[in-house]
Amino acid sequence: MFVVLAALCWGLSGGIGGMLMADGWDPYVVSFYRGAIGLLFVLVWLALMPRGSGLASRRLWLWSALAGVGVAGNFAFYFLSIAEGSVAVAATLMYCAPVFVYLVSFALKLERPTALKWAAIAVVMVGVVLLTRIYETGAGGVTPMGVGAGLLSGLSYAVFIFGFKYATSHGSPQAILAIAFAVLMAILIWPGDTQQAVAVLSTPSWPLFAVLGVLGAGLSFMLYIVGLAHTAPAAASIIAMVEPVTASLFGVVVLHESLAGLQMLGMGLILLTVTALSISASGRWT
């Protein structure tokens, strides 16, 4: 249930981010406040459970900083993809993260490539082509930048996964996330619109920013980490499909987005194949 709730929160956060950007808010500003509010949550969590934080370990800081680079890219590229396309397309492209984990693992010789794994990756690529309709210029309303940003959000999430994985042996999850979100803020403050960043504090839209931060970074990460302690990795991989499905439904129902038949087929190919890849990884990337 914790993992389900976390994935549901992440899915809703994509739709909320889409609403904010439709009102003219800069994707970097939206991403910055998502991480900033998440940082407040994990700092409280760290203060309540300080034991075993590992904050004195240099390796914890190194790997957590890498995780921070990954989560900064994940948030920013995800919202850029939404701004250039749709919530459904961006969420599904981001869900390709396990494919990037496999490719990085192949390059670093951490994972043995097989014909079946390469076939699965090829199926995902076919799904991406169908979903984004890059074979028809402008047909699906998704720009090349939207496609690239969506895939980069998945690649960034893979970086976060590697950083978080190697940091866990040196400290607590709350300490890792605190460092990661602090790095995120340091990175995203530069490309964002400074005037908008200040205006958020007094805008009538601030409740949406607050809900985005709580659901998209604060509460969701806490729920996911606690849930993983009581859930098999394979089950968690399947449950994670709640996120792109929820984001897609939010886009269709609330933001009035639409998907053609071939796009829905592409989405199905991606979700099912990536879930199978995640399960076969036996939870290593999780």
C-alpha cells in the first residue's frame, strides 16, 4: 500500500506540474519548488530519526550528490517534456528508466547482455516511436525537444538510482535524500526564472506548488522507501506502473489531452516490457 500511494502521488504530481506550466510557470521553477518542499520533509524526517545518518562519511556525500544531480535532471526534464508535449507521453518516456539502467550496466560490465534483453529494449524503442509519433511531423503534438526531454528524464532517474543505491551502504535514506534535494536546489536555481521563483511566495497559485512538493517529493519518497522495506522488488516494479497510468488519466480527464490508438499501443508496449525488465533485474536498480 505504501508503494501504491507513492506511485499515485508521483502520477498526480505530473498532472499538477502540467497545470502550473499551463498557467505560465517556468518548468525549472516548478521543479525547484518540488525539490525544495521535499527537502523540508526529509529534514524533519532526519531530525526525528538521526541515528545512522552517516553524514560524517565522504562517500555518502559523494553518492548522494550524484543522486541529487539525477533527481534534478529527472524533475526538470520531466516537466520540460510535459511543456513540450503531454503528461501521458512525458510520464511514459520517463518510465523507460530501467532501459537506461540496463544500458549503463552493460557498458560498465555490471550486467551480462543477452539476446532477450536486447529484444526487450528494442520493443521499448518501438513503443517510444509509436507513442511519440515521431514518424509523423507534428502529428501527436510532441516536439523533438519533448521527446528528448522525456528520455533524458528517464536517464536522469537512472543516475539517481545508481547514486542512491551506492549511498545506502554509507548512511540512512533520509540523509541521502536531504543531500540530494539540497543539490537539486543548487542546480535548478540557476536556469530558472528568478522573478518567477520569488513570485511563487506571494502568488495565488502557491497551494498548487505546496501540493506538488508534498506529493511529488516529500511524502511520496518517504512512502516509497518505507514500502520497499516490506515489498519484494518484483512486486514494487509492477506497482510502479501506477505512476504513468495515473499521470496519463490526469492528463486526459483534467487537462483534456488525448492519445491516438497507436500511441496507446506504444504506451502499452513500453509499460509491459519495462516492467518485465525490472522484474528480471531482481530489484538491483531499485
